[in-house]
Amino acid sequence: MNHQDALHAAVLAPLERWLTAPRVPGIPAPSTTTKLPALSFEFFPPRTEALEAQFWACIRRLAPLGPRFVSVTYGAGGSTQNRTHALVTKLAAEMALPAAAHLTCVGATREEVDEVARQYWQAGVRHIVALRGDMPAGIAYAPHPGGYAYAADLVAGLRRIADFEISVAAYPETHPAAASPEADLDNLKRKLDAGATRAITQYFFDTETYLRFLDRALAAGITAPIVPGILPVTNFAQVARFSAACGASVPAWLGHMFEGLDDDPETRRMVATVVAAEQVRLLQANGIDEFHFYTLNRPDLVYAIAHILGVRAKPDAASPA
Ligand SMILES: Cc1cc2nc3c(=O)[nH]c(=O)nc-3n(C[C@H](O)[C@H](O)[C@H](O)COP(=O)(O)OP(=O)(O)OC[C@H]3O[C@@H](n4cnc5c(N)ncnc54)[C@H](O)[C@@H]3O)c2cc1C
């Protein structure tokens, strides 16, 4: 509340206050002719058997929503290479889901990365999310000797191997290591020019930031879709910590939403659903009809938000776990 609003609230009687407050148009309801959004879901490779069971339960719950693709991340420094590979190939082969494997440049030579990509192609995986990756926490990035230095180099390398569909990362608030926002956009354009066909954004909480980024990208000559990456937040403290490192700002209002709820997971989940639902509905009202969800291997929130966006489970798909 700013000073004027505070004065307004203090001086006026309730009805006057309500009648004189600014009028804000609500998020319009999607019309019946609104195109249903295309969704993709991102998962991470679980570390234990129990978490693996949770991973597959999550897949079974979300698969009936008919995602355009599901993707599995690659741990820092390639630490999850085998697990990522096993999960992505199983998703493609056994679940018949369009599966995408994240692949990074970190800690491997070009030949090693190329070999991983060839194995994916042989296993029937046709989609790679090509990333530079990060070094383990606290270590500044340095290209591996003989490795791909940046994601744009990796995209060009993958193109030489096979006709992969390639997605890359984009940063509405600029990658933290970029020389400038313009240099970061040039880098995004290089990745697309090298053969990627889609960018997926780092998560963000301010819709305006994303929409302005689309304008700047178009002005920089980018025409490929830049799909918003949506992170439904249930653990605010964790997200606040993580965001500082990855260049996503966390607005004060978001902190306020979760204030006092540290020991109340049930209310946190309800608040999280409302926050994410508002975000995607606002994006949808602005014409966006493709969304990438960071599921964190938890399905319920994402399922609810997809439902709010108008997506329904397909009756012939796998039944929820
Ligand atoms: C959708 C998504 C999925 C992700 N999945 C994973 C994952 O599975 N595993 C993982 O480890 N990380 C993942 N990340 C995180 C990502 O690896 C980091 O954000 C990383 O720091 C940058 O990766 P990038 O592909 O954007 O890098 P790049 O596009 O290579 O850019 C990295 C930085 O270098 C700059 N740059 C690019 N080229 C040059 C150049 N020639 N000279 C100087 N500077 C240059 C860019 O401006 C930018 O600042 C993901 C991020 C997103 C948004």
C-alpha cells in the first residue's frame, strides 16, 4: 500500500473507500473458442527407489493430459547421465510418451557428448533440451577442454549428429553471467540460428517481465516460440534461495503470500495453486498457449493448473496412479 492508498484507507468510510478505489479489470474467462494450450512437463531423475516410485506415479498422473513432451533434466556436471538416459528411454519406449532428454556441455568432451546423443537417437529419443549447464555450486563456469563451450555450440554439434528436435533455455530477466541483456538475446538467437526450434524460459513470477522479453526477442529478430517455464511454488524459502543463483527475481508479494505458513503445508499448497493459476491465466489472457511446467516430480498442483487452463485427461490414456 502506498502513502496515498494508506491515506485513502484511513480517511474514508468503508463504502466510500470501496467506491473510490481503482477499478481493475479481472482476468477474462477463456472463451469457448480459445485454443487449448500445449503443455510440456519437466522432471528430474530421482535418487532413491522410493523417489523413483514417486517419479513414475507423477508421470502416470500427468500423462493422460497429453503433454506435447515430457523432459528429464541432467544433473550438474553430467552427474545424472545414466539415470537421465534410463528414464528418458523408458519414457519413450514403454510409456510411448514424446520424451526429451536434457543434455549439457559440462564435464565432458565433444566426443563424449556426441556419443550420449547418438545413444539417445538409437533409443528412439528425438528431442534434446540443449544446455550449457553449470559447474557444481560455487565454481565459476569454464568450458571443458575439448568440450562444447556454450549451448549454441552444443546445438550445432547435435545438428551434425541427427535430425533432433532441439529446445534451448531463455532468460526473461537475463542470464546472471551474461555481459548484457542484449548479449544474452544475441546468444539466444545464436542457439536458434544453430538449429534449435523452441526456447523454454527460466521461471519468472512477473508476467510483464516475460511479455516485455517477448517484445525484445522479436526486436532482436527471434521468431521461434519462447515458451514460459512455470514453477508452481510450494516451498517459498527454497525457491527464494535458489532464485538468487539462477537470475530469477522473487517479488515481495510472493513472499507475503507464504508468510507464516512454514508449518502449514496444506495451506501452502492451496496458496501455491492460486498463485500459479493466476499466472497462467494471465498469460493465457495475453494469448500465450504453450506452457512448460517445472513439476519437481510432484503432480497434483500441475494437474490442477492444467485443468484450470482447460486441459482435460484423455479417456484412452493411462489412468492416474
Ligand atoms: C528450461 C531450462 C532447463 C534447464 N535444464 C538444466 C539441466 O537439465 N541441467 C543443468 O545442469 N542445467 C539446466 N538448466 C540450467 C542451465 O544449464 C543454466 O542456466 C546455465 O547457467 C546456462 O545454460 P544455457 O544453456 O542457457 O547456456 P548458454 O546459452 O550457453 O549461455 C550461458 C551464458 O553464457 C553467455 N554466453 C553464451 N555464449 C557465449 C560466448 N560465446 N561468449 C561469452 N558468453 C557467452 C550467455 O549470455 C549466458 O550468460 C536449465 C535451464 C532452463 C531455463
